[in-house]
Amino acid sequence: MPRHWIFVRLKFLMIHSKTVKNTIRMKRLFILFISTLLFTTFSFATDGPGYKIRVKLENYAANELVIGFHYGEKQYVKDTVTLGADGYFTFEADTLFPAGVYLLVLKPDNNFIQLLLDDKNQQLTIMTDVKDSVNKMKIKGSADNEVFYEYLKLLNRQRPESDSLRAQLAKLKGQPSDSAKVAGKIADIDKSVKKYQQDLISKHPGSMAAKIVKAAIDPEVPEFKGDEKEVAKKKFNWIRTHFFDNMDIADPSLLRSPVLHSKVDYFITKLTPQHPDSVNLALDWLFGQLKGKYAGENYKYYLIHFLNFYAKSNIVGFDACYVHIANEYYCKGNAPWTKKEDLEKICDNARRLEPVLIGKVAPNIVVADRNNQPKALWDVDADYTVLFFWATDCGHCKKAAPHMVEFANKFKDRGVKVFAVCTGVVTAKEDSNTYEKVHDTCWKGVEEKEFNDNVFLNTYDPYIKSRYKMLYDVQTTPQIFILNRNHEILMKRIGAEQLGDVMEQVMKFQEEKKKGK
């Protein structure tokens, strides 16, 4: 079955078996990066006569019903009502819900029924059986939902035959003629569904039903000529260019649906080459499409979402995306909703991270050896320098030490040197005893961990005169950076146990780069 149909069927046809589980949150959303509210509250006060949604459910034992809503990648609770004396659950207020896809959440299992609400008419009555909510659905007062559920009923009718044909096709491998007949029947079903979709979209333009159905349809890729590699490249570029042809990504009603976020996320994390420079270009394009439209609600949501997404990313190098978003949008005044104290934190984080992004020249630091002779990072004469920050009282450093020793010995004759910095610090400048303690502790640690001076360039900076903690954002240890001969950062934030394998890959890549491969 083609992907566009599968998507709609999975999203909507099986709504009786989906659960909200832990994604329901009570009325407010917290951003993850700085633990402050993304929105102080969700505003539902739009102009209009208000909403009145009456719901009658057969085979539903609970006396409470929840209404929730999609918002980006999650779902949230809006209100809870109890069963009325008339046998209906009634949600009522003198304001309107923002347009979108809403959820009638059933207790105790959080199964849910979806409901479309436009921004004009929200006075409707729903009657269904929770055991078969699609086929038994009856709606009064909402042509939009009538159209939508007629479509879902069609898919329900087509599904058994389609599943049966697919099962037959799987058994007919190696029988071309019979397979072709079955495949033809599947194609006919698909064609009828496509026609129904197109008719629905053309007959009900601007409706929520048309928006949702259209958004779930992937644009059809044209045929391209050329060799296999060339055709694949042309198809990929065409898909990226036309990926959002069937939806207005700035429409906030789609932000309140299950269709927008999955496509935006797929576009950024799958269809975009996963290199920070490429991702940053894609983000700029996305934000440009969103900014200023519909008062910029989707722009605001996705700017916050991707700032947090790349703040949490564990993929090496993608802190460059966080820095880009912070510098180009937040720190330039393009996120005016941000509180002053939060903005300062975001911009300060970006300033700390920027000097040590992959591809940047590593900041030079001048530290000291055990005899207090100065040692500059940039004076290291090696094809590769591994900059290693460690602490004597660090449990992770203790675990990392054997791996570092093994690595240093293995690569010492292959143009690699380890520049190790003990991060012990004097707590009081005037206290000579404290200085002696730090000195002795660092060098005792060097000996205990067998960081032999023949293979390690062992250093420390008890007064942090080099400002290495700030320059390299050393908030925890161990920290490892791989630099090339020009002291450019090739890799960072990797575990000591991975260092050998990563170094091999780096060296292989650099050799191929020299050969022009």
C-alpha cells in the first residue's frame, strides 16, 4: 500500500487502539534547556460565540471524559468534564478553541477519539460506540467532521481487502503472473483511495478535513533519466524541494495536529544531510518560511523546539546548530518573547561553545609541566594532538586512564601526541600550602594512572592563568579533543574507550582527503 495511505491509516484509522500514555501533560509545557515555561499558558481565547461540544458514548463506563489537543510533537490536556444527567459529556465555554485536531481521551486506558475543530463553528454533538468509534460515529453540527469520518469509514472498508491482497502477494513470490494480478488489484484500491482524497480536497477547500488529508499525501515523484546514482540524486533533491507542497507549514492549525511535526522533524533530521552546516541552512529555510505568518506561532514553536533539540543532542558536532540558532535568532533579537535572564543564558552558552566547535582552531593555552616550565598547546609538533583534560578526584577519569595509556602507547609512533592537563586548582592564591597540595596531587595522579612522560605531555595550571576552563568549556572531566597539525578541532567530547577507533577513522579520513577522494 502506498506510503500516503499507510500514514493516514496508521494515524487515524486505528485511533481506537492508540493511547496517550505519558504524553498528556496538564495545561502547560516546560522547555528542557533552561527549565522555564515555553508559553506561560496556552491561550484559547479566540473570537466567536464559544464552543459547546456534547459527547454521548456507548459502552463507556467512566463518568469522566477528557479533551486534549495536539501541539507539535506531544499532546496536552485542556479540560475534564463529568457525565451530565442528560447522558452527555458537555465541554462548554464562551471562547473558541484554536483550530486543530483535538482528542477525546477515554478513561482508564487513555484510548482516544480524534475530533476536528475549525476556527468558526464549534457547536456540535458527537455520538459513537467506543468499541467501534469510527464506523459508529454520528455527528451533528459539523460538516467538517462528517466529511472526515466518512473518509475514515472508507478506509475501514478498504482495509480488510487490501490486507488480504498483501498477504496473498507475499505468498506469491516467484510467480510473476499471479503476483502481477494481485499487485494490480492493490493498485486499483490505491487509485480509488487517491481519487476519494482528491475529491474530498477539491470539494472542501480550506476545511480541516481537507488540510489533514492533503498534508498526509506525499507529492508524487516524477520519472528521471540517467544512471542509477544520478537518478537517485535527482529524486532525493526533488523530494527535498517538494516535501511540503501539500501543506502550509506556517498554519497553526497543523501545529495542533499529528501531521506537521513528524514531517518537519523528518525534513531536518532525515532528508537533510546530517552535517551541521547543511542542517543550519535547512533550519534557516524553515524559520524563513514560518516567520511573520499567522502571527508567527509556528515560528516561535520551532525556534524554541530546535534550540532545545540541539542543546540536548548527544551527536558530536551538533552543538554548532545550537550556537547557530542562538547567535542568528536569539542574540539578534529575533526571539522577542524570551525573558531577559533566559536570553542572557542562551547567548552566554553560545559564546562559550563557539570557540571549540568542530572545524575551529583550538584556542591556545599555556600551562606548566611538573617543573613549572611553560608548555603551549600550539607548540606541540605532531600530525595530531589529543587534548585531554582530567581530574585526580574524578571517577570517570579513573576509568578512562587505562584506555588513555593504551591509546598513547599505540599511537605514539604514528604522529600522535597526548597533551594532558590536570585540572587541579588552588582555592586560595595566597596559600602556598594549597599550591603545594595541588602540585603534589596532580603529579601523584600522573604516576598512579601511569601517564608516562615519555608518551604524555603532562601539564597543569593551578591558578587557571590559561583560562582553559572557560576557553574549552571544561565543566566536567574527562574531556577529549582531537586536533590536526594546524590545531583545528577534528573531533571532541568522545569517550576514552572510543578514542582509538575514532582516531583510526580520523586518520583514514584525513589521508583520503589528501588524496582527493
